[in-house]
Amino acid sequence: MHSGESTPHAGPPRRVPARRVPARSALALLSVSVCLLAGCGTGASDAKNPADEPAKAPAQAAGAASGARLELRATDGQEHVPVAAGGRVTVEGGTITQVSLSTANGEAVPGDRSPDRKSWAPSGELKHGTTYRLTAVAADAGGRRTTKSVTFTTLAEADRFTGTYTPQDGSTVGVGMPVSFTFDKPITDRKAVESAVEISTDGGQTVVGHWFGGQRLDFRPREYWKANSTVTVRIRLAGVKGAAGAYGEQDKTLRFKVGRGQVSTVDAAAHTMTVVRDGSTVRNIPITAGAASSPTWNGQMVISEKLISTRMNGATVGFAGEYDIPDVPHAMRLSTSGTFVHGNYWGADSVFGNSNISHGCVGLNDAKGGGDSGQDAAWFYDNSLIGDVVVVKNSDDKVIAPDNGLNGWNMPWSEWTAGSAR
């Protein structure tokens, strides 16, 4: 275009006729479109936008961890496993689907799964000193599985310790009854053992342990137990190492009831016993206590045993040849050394309430054979509980040792707590 020349007017655009696409080319384009819509790839270079892909369901996600959490009562390689605990399996967040337990030589150990499939246990106790292989499988609600396997060795017979204890589960005892353990092996790690025994009471009392040597551990509150309270004792000694070559196995919970509050006071000089129950005097009983040559211990003594009839032989308590009575009625033990409160049918009626003639026991009038319920000894026996307190005063002897029977009440509280290993 030259300068000064006018621009011609542009007319309407020309219409270009559409080209016909061959049928085979149309089919090819359709195939490509379908392939793209379907997400087909032709090679590693084909990129996809992750945001365009549908989200996967959590239960189907690759590598997702199971929500089931298995717990075995032994760790891999653990030794000294209690036979009552080894082999047990529990699960949270799922159910147990399979358990295999066998000895090292392949002997299968049968077991039972709980109805809710939350726990599994061997059908019986395992053998002591034996190696086991345990494998457990559990699944969560989405079907995702988890597996645990351990090899462990149970506690050998020679390497275990046990504790006998009083009072027994479900018993009703008097307000003076301590919780007393006697172990069959000396304990050197007293803190570990004492800490494995937990005692609580609905009476709100603080309970403290005290060691009498290496094999006896007693627990009591500062004052007598509150009447009509309940005491719970949790023994968690399973797996606790008490000393070299001494591992605990006991794992149990027991409860006992404290009955009415009864404390009986013997005045050896006045030859009487006053029975007080829940603060009220219910009976005054004439007695005979220890003679001048064999006086009765003073102090607070707890009834630890009740015998409707027993043999008493002086040879067992240092009085050989002085007496041997085969049928002492209504006998209740107050000390390990042989102090009892018991029925006496061989003394004259005039003795009771007037003189002391015994070898250290507290005697109450009774009939031979103990069959007369009207006698003082029969009444006291029928109205006493193991754990009731009998206090002796005004006798010509010293206070009984706290470990002579269940008589720790004769120890000041500060000294008692000092004997705790916690």
C-alpha cells in the first residue's frame, strides 16, 4: 500500500467448505478419546494429576496399619515368666483371629479364646522352667491384621518364692487383724516386694507395711481398723525379683470385711476380763491368769486362731512334765509362743475371779468337753472373731514382742513406719 491511497472496504469472510473425515480416521479419534477418559497410559512419561484421581477407602489404603493392638504377657527372650501369666494374649481395637503356643520342641499347647474374642489363655498352667514360642494374630474392624511373636522361658521351680498370708479372701475379722505375709525365701529387695502389695480400705485409713526380718511383712493402719469397713489387698508379685534366684508368681486380689469393734481387757491383778463391743461393755468375766512363776504377757494381743478343742503340752513351751491336757476346750491363740485364752474345766470354780494359777494363759471357767454353752469360756468363744483384740494389763511380766503372734500394735507408729521399705 502506498501513502495517500485509501484502504479498500473489507467484505464479509468467505465460507470454507468443511472437509470430510474418512471413517477410519473418525474411529481412531474416538479410540483416543475413550482411552484418555479411561486414564490409559502409553508410557512412563504420561503424567496424571493426583487431584483428578478418586480417593481410596481407608480400609483399602496400601500399607495402612491395623488398629488392633496386641498385648502379650511376656517379651521376646524374657526369662522367669510366671506360669500363670505366660502365654496369655489380649487385644484392644480388634479381635483375636489366631493364636499358636508351643514348647521349644514343637509340642502344641491348647488354649481358649474368650467369647468376645478379646483374650486368649492356655487351657491350663504352663510348665515351670520351659521355653515356649507364642504367635498371635488380631484384626481390626476393617480387616487389617497385626501379628506378634515372642519366645519366653517360664520360671523354674527352684527360682520362685511364694507368700502365705492372712486373713483369707472373703473372711470377716476383728478390728485388730493385720495383713501378714510370710515368705518361703529370705527377701533382699524388700522395697520391690512391699511395693507389689497394695492395701486400701473404704474406711479411708492409711496402711503401712513393716518388715520383721527378711521373711515376714505385716501391714496395719495407725489405729485399729474401722468397724464394718472393707479392706482390699492387691497382690502383684508375679515377675517381681525378691532376691537372687527368687521371683514371685502371685497375682490376685482379695477382700475381707472388718466386723464389729470388740476389744477385751484382762486385768490380771483384778482377775477379770471386760468385753467391750462398739464402745459398750457387754460382759464382765472372772478369769485366772498366769501365776507368779509364769505370768501372762502384758500388751495388746490379737486372736490368730480358734480351736474348739486342742491338746496343750507343757513340753512345747518350756514346761516339760508340768502339764499335758489333751482336750482343752474353746482355745484361742494370742501368741506364737503359746499364750491362749481358753476354757478351764480342771480348776475349782473358786479360782476364777480370785487367783492366778495358769502357766501364762488366760483361763475362763468351762465344762469338760466344752459342751455347756452357759459357761463363760463357751460364750466368749462364740462371741469372738479371729482378729479381735485382747489387752492384758497389770501382770508381772513385760509387754509381748510385736512379732510374737500378730501383735504389732505394741510397736509405736513411728517405729512401725520406720520398718517400711517403701
